Amino acid sequence: MPKGYVVTRVDILDPDAYAKYAAAATKAIADHGGKALARGGRCEALEGKARARNVVLEFDSYDAARRYFYSEQYQAARQLREGACEMEMVLVEGA
């Protein structure tokens, strides 16, 4: 079965609020069987606009990743980051 990947690109505007979100999101990721493949670290724009922070999460399946995102637990974490960042997040099915 193909894995599910959540790919997030972030520019943090309020580090304190974002830290609260990150702590709550990290718990939700673990509780839903997710694993961080990349979180922060060096990056460079090869094409297009880069963001300062990039995260790649792996789940056992596309549906598992979707359940994580729409879970009450993650939705509560999302509320903690209101106004704390600009981000794009996509769900991708892969090998």
C-alpha cells in the first residue's frame, strides 16, 4: 500500500505561538502513527519561492495521513498557530 506524506512549507511570524502549535502537532503526529522524515534543517530554493522551514511527515497510507490532518487533536493544534505563520501544506501519496 502506498504511503501518505504531508509536506509543509512555513515562514514563522510568531515563534512563541508557533512553538505551542509545534508541540501540540508533534503529539498528534505521534498519536496517528506519523514519522518526521525532515523537520527544519538546511534548504535552498531550486525553483520558485522558498520558505524558511520545511517539514515532511510520513504515514502508513494516504488515508492515515488524512485522518491525522482532520483529527480533532490536530485541528486543535492548528488553532494555536493562527497568525503565527504563513504556510502551505499538501498531502501526497507515494512509494
